[in-house]
Amino acid sequence: IVWNDLYNRWEVSFQVNGFSGFIVQTLATPLPLKLISFYAAKQTNDVTLNLTTENEQDCSHFNIERSTNGINFTSAGALVARNLTSKQQYQYIDANALTVFATVPKLYYRLKMVDIDGSFTYSSVQVVNLQQTSAFSIYPNPAKDVLHIQLQNNSRNLQLRINDMYGRTLKTWSI
């Protein structure tokens, strides 16, 4: 085991009998923050983003990032972390997003969760369909404790059924 001054790293060398696959890696230390849920949904001309966290130790802030193609993201705003260990709920409204981005079919959102020391991690990407494709939207998917069902004003006589991931019906009702 030797220190490499040029690359500023430790290097390990050892003899092997033949070549086989192996990996040597240091432990990556994840942020102490636990992201419980993150989802985005359109409401009128806005996009509302809701997130729930837990264990915000040394967490600085959340950058809300937006993309029109799912590849190139830019900052849409930020939320200051509360740094509490209990469950915390946040909401960010991307005001007039549906008006500003009226020519794109979808908007993509992600969180950049930044720690006090500058380290960060990204959430999964949430997709918001801007073109009307159905009379309802359901989020988050998958859901654990809370499921939001948003219906259009003209939706009538609907039969709703919630199934688990094995296809078993959990609840059925009419609206």
C-alpha cells in the first residue's frame, strides 16, 4: 500500500494467479438526510413540489432543479433545510411554469440535497405532463402512506380502484 502524491490517493498492489474480476473501493458516505417522499404535480398554471424528509443532520438546503428534456437541469429555486431529526414537510411552487413552458410536453424536476460541507446528492426525477392526457392524476407513485388523486372539474361517475403491486385490489369506490 503506497500513497500516490500525483493523484492524491492510496494505491494497493498485490500478486494474483491469473486474471479475475475484483473491485476495491472505499465506503461512500451518504448524507444523513433521509428523503421520505418527493413528488411534483401541476395545479392550474403552477407546478407544486412536495417533499418530506427526516434526520436532517448538517443539511444546508434543497435546490429545486427543472429540465425541459430530462437531461439538462437548471435551478428553479431553493428551500432552506430546517436541520431537525423529526419528519419535515416542504412545499415549493414553481409559479406559472405551465404558462412559461407551454410549448414543451413535459417538465422534469429533481432535488439537489446539499449538506453544510458542500457535499450533495440528487433525488429521483419527477415528471410532470403539461399536456392534458387524462381526467385525473395520481401521485406519488409508488405510494406508501398517502396517495393524492386529482380530478378535473368535469369528471363524473368515476369508479376508482387501488391495486397493490401484485394486482390485489386494496380499495374500490365510486365518485
